[in-house]
Amino acid sequence: MKYLIDYTNEPISELLKEHGAFFAFSDDQFNEAKNPDLNKEDYCHVFGGLIAPKNNAKAVLTGLAEINKRGIEQDI
């Protein structure tokens, strides 16, 4: 039996990598994952610990919505 995460896990990982987004719950995690060419001010908190460069935040949200929509269609 497959679950929604079985359809969405890999595409979400690819999306986050493509847009430089990552999960961080502390300053140490943020500093380890951030792009050294960007400043802290160049990032924004998207939701639930998800951090993305400000200029990519909308693309990340749009991509996540699309991936979940396709995943639900496959799961049904």
C-alpha cells in the first residue's frame, strides 16, 4: 500500500534543492544549510521551519501545491 508521501517525497526534495530552500530550526542549522553567497536578510521563513531565498519563496509554495495536487491524484 502506498501513501501520499510515497508520491511526493522525491519531487519535494528536488524542488527544495532547485530553489535553494531547506528546513532549519536553529541558527546553527540555518548557517550550515544557507548559500554562502547570500546574507541572512536574503532569506525568508516560508512556514514550519522551511526557509527559502526571498526571490524563490513564491515558486517554492507554488511548486509544493502542485506536487501535492499531483500526489493526491496518484494516490486516489
